Amino acid sequence: MTLNVSKTKCMLSGKIQGKLSLMIRNQQIELVDCFKYLGVWLDIHMKFMQQAEYAASKASKAACKVNRLIDGRDGVSLKTGIELYKTLVRPCWEFSVASWATMPESRVSLLEKVQARCLRKILGAKCHASGDAVDVIAGVTPVRLRIQQLCSLEFVRLL
């Protein structure tokens, strides 16, 4: 197997003292603090902070596209709007969540805000409406429960 040295990165995780210098064919391998591997951002502390922000960003962009279709209740129906959320927005933050579900509380709340903002727009709710109430009215599983559900399904699949 031939390695492309210019695309090769090295990331060390855990408590490491000192620097590591790796060379392949007399070329220095870049030492990085985080990198994207198979669509998931990995960092040296395995906290997945950047992954949660990346997923929330992708979900927000998808939500904007769905919200343009809503057009103040003159666009698609409520049921169609919720289905669009479930098929276009939610998968953006659900992608491989079972592998990065150990993220900090602040990142879970970031995903909850994205979901609540999108569902408020779909339902035509006021901007100060409770995120939990919006989830119930829309019939959408709350983010925390959805993460637990996906992790449990992945665990059973692995068994």
C-alpha cells in the first residue's frame, strides 16, 4: 500500500508529554489536534465538541431550506413540514451519533436549540415557545431521548 504523505496526518490522544516527530520517505507528518474521519470530527480529548458544532451547523442549513418552503403557512402543510424535518434536518445531527454521544451537556443543548428553532418555524409558534412543548406538539422525539434511542439501537445491533 502506498501512502500519500501530503494527506497523512498524525493525532495523539490522551496525556502525552513532549512532541512526536514522524517521517515517511523523508517527509514530516503533520501533527494535528483534530481531523475529520469518515464524516466525524475527532479531537485529542475525544469530547467531540467540533463534531457537535459541525452537526448543528449542517442541521441549521438544512432547516433554513425547509423553512423557506413553509412560507408563513402559505407553503407546505404542517404534516409535510414535520416530515421534511425528520427526513432532511434530523439526519444531519443524527449521523453517527452513537459514536460521538459522549459529548458535553452544552453541545446537547446546542442540538436541542436547532431542533426547537426549526420546529417553531414549521408549527408557526412564537419564538419564546418552550422547546419541549414544541417537540410534543410536533410529535418529534426530544434530542436527548433520540440520542439514547439511537445509541441503544446501535448497541443491540452490535450484540
